[in-house]
Amino acid sequence: MQLLKRGLMLITGILAVALGGMFTVQNTEKVPLDLLVVQLPPQALAIWILLALAVGVLLGLLSSALLLMGRGAEVRRLRKQNDRLVTAAGSHSSNDPK
């Protein structure tokens, strides 16, 4: 099963690189990029699109990492609170004269 998963990952990676290469070869028209504040020199259209994709992926990973760190902190806080409650409940039940 692990071998199948690795094989599929390898095929997916090779396919992504091949499609990216074909995309780059077909979109060679030079286009300047105007970002309102700065105008960048003309580059191939594929370069601008792939850079935008890379920036989007990095921003998505960064925002996901920040969310996961926040969730991890919340989980730690809730575990500490749970431990305190379990300890308090254990000490109360041992004092009950039944």
C-alpha cells in the first residue's frame, strides 16, 4: 500500500512538472506587470502566472500554519483545564463519606 502511494505521488509530481513545462513553453509572450505602485519589466506571461501561483501557495501555507498554531494552543489550554477538573473531581470524590 505504501509503495502504491509513493508511486502515485511520483507520477503526480512528474505530471505536474511536465504540465508546467508545457505551459511555460506555450506562454512566452513578454508582458509588463503594473502593480499600481511599481511597474515591473516585461517577462514571459508564464513567469508572471507561475509566480502568482507560488505566492498564493505560500500565503495559503502560511495562513494554514498560523491557524494550526492557534488550534494547538487552544488544545493545550483545554487539556490543562481538563486535567485540573479531573484532579478537582478526584479530590472531591475521595472526600465523600459514603
